[in-house]
Amino acid sequence: MLNDRVLKNEPVRTLLLENIHPVAVDLLKSQGHEVETVSRALDEDELIKALDGVHLLGIRSKTQVSAAVLEAATELRAIGAFCIGTDQTDLGAAARLGIAVFNAPFSNTRSVVELAVAEIIALTRRLTEKNAAMHEGVWNKDATGSHEIRGRTLGIVGYGNIGTQLSVLAENLGMRVVFYDTADKLALGNAHRCATLDELLEVSDVVTLHVDGRPGNSGFFGEEQFGRMRPGSLFLNLSRGFVIDHEALRRHLDSGHVAGAAVDVFPTEPKGRGDEFRSTLRGLPNVILTPHIGGSTEEAQSDIGSFVAEKLHRYVVDGATTLSVNLPSLALPLPRDLHRLALVHHNVPGVLAEVNSILAAHSVNIESQLLGTRGEVGYLLTDIRCDYPEDVLTRLHTMKQTIRLRVLPWLT
């Protein structure tokens, strides 16, 4: 159980890893945060050491925030994933420790979609092979194997934020769109929902994956799925590296069953710029390999930087958890001359009654209050006047249901 009360004018210490956009640094510094930046990912031991005394952590996709890291980071209040995915963080452990986790579920959607469209056109026109030949001094205008994407069928596996936007753009370019998703999703435009993945694979000229990073998706696309794709079709993966069998993809590319592929994500990726990249897909002329850059445009990174940094700052200022991926989503404006008690607690009956009983026993009036629950965790915001006895915090802190108690505002 943790009781956090930051003294007036004490800076919030923030650590940002993996070249997070400078707009995040500027925003947090302008709000009084003490910001340290590191250009690369950190391994577990490095991260534990770096988090000593740190209140907020910003990461991208490569830094793994394990339960061991979270247990050791006793001052950590919140984590910002400056990307879409959050599977690099143990969300359950973070929730059990009262650490909020935020991400940017929409900010880089357009950038990923545009990369997918560009790669579909490049592969369909065999631009990679034409480009390589030209650099070797070979002039070849042969149209064999080059096609328009108009009239061809795009199969989208995973019809979330990215999949749906890709669906709309592909239709605007004249493609027929089919999709498969395990969840019940509304088809946009003229897109057709396939009842099974096999149905999608049998009719698609291009198959593109846009699934999330849940453990159940690990290795779901392998030898059998590549074998069911139409001969001469194309394959794209811009989702997670571990969802496909790269050796199986290589075999089907070598045989010609899959005519070309574009891959942006890999099971094992280098930690930093300049480190060696290894993959069985290297050296193939009909394969586009990119270094996990789906969301790496200046526009996307700027949007992500401001979006996640604002979420982190609002959490420390007024306890807002809007769009948190592991705590109940609450937002309650903090009026002047009030203190807010932000209580993360075990989701069991009677917590609200006990909190209010403690406040009433100390003659503390509640100005406003908001409660939310999510799985095994509850989150309670309670606004009270600033002239309360210190014993109130002691009593709340020692409740058996308390995970973390914070007194806000942090910054004044």
C-alpha cells in the first residue's frame, strides 16, 4: 500500500525513453516536470536502476516493463506508451500496484494506413524489383507481373482503428475489401465481413494483418494460413512481429506461392539505431522490410507526444484516467481550494461506504465524488476542503482495501 503526497513545488520526475518526440518533453517541462530523456530502450536491470525516484515513465515499443520492474519502482505513478500497443507493459501488475498506463490508440493510425497503401501499390507494381534492377544499371520496362490495385481484393485481418481506415482508403482506390475479426465489427462502405479467416484467405489478392498484441495472437498466422492464401497473392504484417511464422513465410516466398511481402515488425528487434538487424527475410527482392516505422512520421510522433504527455500530466494534476488501459476511466475537474483524494483499491464491496464513514467521523464534508471499477481494481476520486486532520489520510491509507492513495493537486 502506497501513500503519495508530493510537497508543494516539488517537481515531478519524468523519464522518457526511445527518442520520444520533443513536443512531449516541451509540454511536460512547461508544466514544471523534471524530464530526463534516453534515446534507446533499456533492459530490465537498467530500467530498475533508472526508475529510482522517478514518478512518470514514457516508453515506446521496445522497452519491456515487467512485474519485477514495477515492483522495484516504488515512486512510479504512471506509464505512458507513446505508441498504440501496450503489451510491452505488464498491465495487470501495474493495476495491482496502482500505476496507471496510458497509450495513443488513434494518433498514428493514418501513418500506418498510408504505409500499408504504399506497400500494397509497390508490391503490386513490383517496384522493389524494378528499383533494384535500375540501381544495378538494368533497364527493364517489361509489364509482366505488374498490376493495378484497382479491382483486386484486399483481405484485412483485424478490423480495428487501422483496419477500418485502411478499408475506406482501399475502397476509394478501387479495391474490393473483405475483412475478418474475432469481434463483431460493423462493415464500412462496401466491405464484406468473412465468417472465417480461411474464407478471407481464399478470396484475397492481398492479405494484411492489423491485430493487437494479446498473447493469444502469438504465432496464429503460420504454415497452414500461408498455404491457404491464393497463389500469387501478397502478404503484409504491420501489427506485431510474433503473430506470424517468419520461416513459413520465407518458404512460401521462395516457392512463389506468395508473390511478395511487406513486413514492418519482427519477433526480435534491435534496441537502438545502428544495431544489426537479423531476419530470415533479408535478401529477398520481392520483400519490403522496414524497421518498425508504421507510426514513424513526424505528424504521428508529434500527435502521440502531445497526446500521451497530456494524459500523464493530467493524471498527476487531477487524477484523470480517461483512456487508461488498465484503470477505470474517470475524469473530474479539480476546483480551486480543494484537495482530491485519489484512491486505487481492491474492487470489493464496501469501499465507498468505509471511505465516507472515515470522512464523516472526522467531520470532513465531501464536495464531489466519482467511483469506477475495472476487473479487480477500483478507483475513487473524492474532493474535500483542505482543512482536514492528518489522521484522515492515515485511516484511508491503512484500509485493507487500499492499493495506493494520492493527495492532489501535486503541482500548485
